[in-house]
Amino acid sequence: MTPQDYADYKLIDYDLAVEAIRARTSVKPKVGLILGSGLGTLAERIEQADYIPYNEIPRFPQSEVVGHRNRFVAGLLEGVPVLAMQGRIHYYEGYSMQAVTFPIRVMQRIGIRTLIVTNAAGGLNPSFEAGDLMLITDHINFMGMAGIHPLVGRNDPNLGERFPDMSDAYDPHLCQVARQVAQAQGIRLREGVYIGLSGPSFETPAEVRMLQRLGADAVGMSTVGEVTVARHGGIRVVGFSGITNMLVKGEQQGQEVSHEEVLSIGRDVIAPKLELMVRGVLQALRA
Ligand code: HPA
């Protein structure tokens, strides 16, 4: 299959994928979890877990990026039935934005009402440090503004409305819950705006300056399309960026970045904090 094969999905495609997942698990997930680069270990903590490889789900796109496992994990986390994506699909792999966000539609159709989204991101806000965790309070869908938008095309009213509101893309109540969890756990939780670009090249120093002026605190290559589709589908969202590297140090731009660094900081420094945050949010959702 080539990426183009995934360009035109219909309701039936989502529902066939849901059927395939239901055939593999009796879990009825209420919360979706997307685990970004280097942050996938949390999926290993899911109890009574069923593993569903993406390649066993009809029309499901596959990720070839190192650090992504290409499977759903369905089970219980803090007693809440969850469906976790251990690895996501990226636009830079050559898939359409509809393919990148196919998993979100599947989550919507399977009955998920809350999405916890995570990613690895580069730090633009000079007060941040590598290893920080950032609560995403808002995003800039930079790719979407350039026309690379998952909702371009015919709108199916069974999935959502033509012109979805994005004023509360990141649920204010869940943001408040996240702040309380961070305080209770002694985690320094940063906050800010995430800007989503296509990648896959990292940013030039001039681009870093531009992104800062646009009002972004962190930059990455995912999330904005997924969150847009989730909101279109009436799913509420809470999001965390793991700041794996800083793109600025003081006045200085042009910090070198590597995918290996992104993965190792994510795994060693950010994943443990993220686990506490996700568990705390799930406890609040269960209560
Ligand atoms: N830029 C874009 N995406 C990223 C970065 C970065 O510096 N770090 C992790 N994901």
C-alpha cells in the first residue's frame, strides 16, 4: 500500500477498523492515549492489556519511525479503560493528513470521549529547559493554515460539523486538573502554545526566531491535526509536550538536534513525569 491509498476514507472504513479492534479486545475504552517519540513505555504499564498491531487493522497506516511501536494497547490504567497508541503516524512519512488522523476517527467511533495526547517537542520559550514537561494550553496548526488540514474535503455530518469551533481546543477543566496533579506530585509543569510543522527537518535558526515571534513555546511535527479531528468529533483533549531539546539557549539560536537525543531524553527524563501526570488525570476522570 502506498500512502495515497489512504487518501479517501469513509465512515465504513472507520467502522471496519473499530470492528477489527473489538474482535481483539473486550475492553470498552473511554480514554484515548497517544504516546509520542520516546514516551511509549507508559503503554507497558497498562493492565489486562490486549495488543493490537496496526497492520491487523484494515486500512490502518503504519509508522516506520524509530521509537514507535505500531500498535494499540487496550486495557486498564488507574482502573480506567484506555486505548493507547504506542506510536503515531506522521505527515512527513508521506501519508495524507486524513491518514495521519485515521486513528482519531477510530477512537471517536469506538466511543472514546477524552484524549490524552503527548509529543516530543523542541523548546522555543527561553525559560524552558530540556527535560521539562509542558501542558499544551493551545496550538498553532501551522500546517493546517497552509492547507495541509485533515478536514479539507467533503464533510460527513455523522462525524462532526463543517466549521468546528477551536476556541477551547485544550479542555480548560482538564488543564486545571493537570495543574493540580503536577502540584500534588511536585512536578514543575510548564505551560504554553505548541506549534505543529510538517518536518522532517529540524528548524533553522531563522525559523526558530520566526516561530517565537508567532507566539509558540514549543515546536513539533505532530499533534495539531489529531487534536483538530478530535475536536471536530466532540472528543475533549488534554495535551503534554515533552521538551526533549532546547532550540534556544539564552540569546543564542541554532542548537543542534538529533532524533537519538529526542528519544533518550523522552525515555529517561520525561516519561517518568508523564506517567505520574497521566495517572493523576485518569484518577480524576474516574472519580
Ligand atoms: N523541532 C521539531 N520537532 C521536534 C523537536 C524540534 O526541535 N524536538 C522534538 N521534536
